[in-house]
Amino acid sequence: MFLNFHPAPGERVETTLTLPEPETASFFARLLRIDGSPAPGVLALLFDAQSDALLEQAVSDEGGRICFGPLAAGRLYTVRLHLAQPTTRILEAPCV
């Protein structure tokens, strides 16, 4: 849906938009640690459950939130979470 308008100087533009019933769905989750605090930096992967094809990926934000969409209504999905490793490994590559 698009709404184009060109306001005149000093004009106040008001409108009401009626949105059609959505044909798609979305997935929203808040990831928490065992202590109840948000879990940022978690890699979330969305797969088609039947073909196991990767559809989308997201990393949880500072509040532990992830979102996928738009999704086809009635379709079966799988979400896989991958937690960050507690250690850091530095790889060195020689310059060519």
C-alpha cells in the first residue's frame, strides 16, 4: 500500500487508512536467559519444516527480541537458536 501526498506550506494533513486483512503472518519472540534477563546476540534461523530449507536469519537485539516475516499462513516452520560461544578465537591469515 502506498500513500503519496504533497503538503502545502503550513498545511496539516490528516487521513484515515483502512488496511486489508493480512494474508501473511509473522513470528515474534523474546529470548531470555535462565535468570530472566534478555539474551542479545543469539542467532535465530528460520527453516521450512518440510524441506528444511533456510528461509531467514536474525540476531536477537539488546532486548532479546527476534522477528521473522512476512510468513505464509498455515505453513509449518522451524526456528533453531544458536547461542554465542563464551570464548573468542582469533584466526590469523597471512597477507599475500
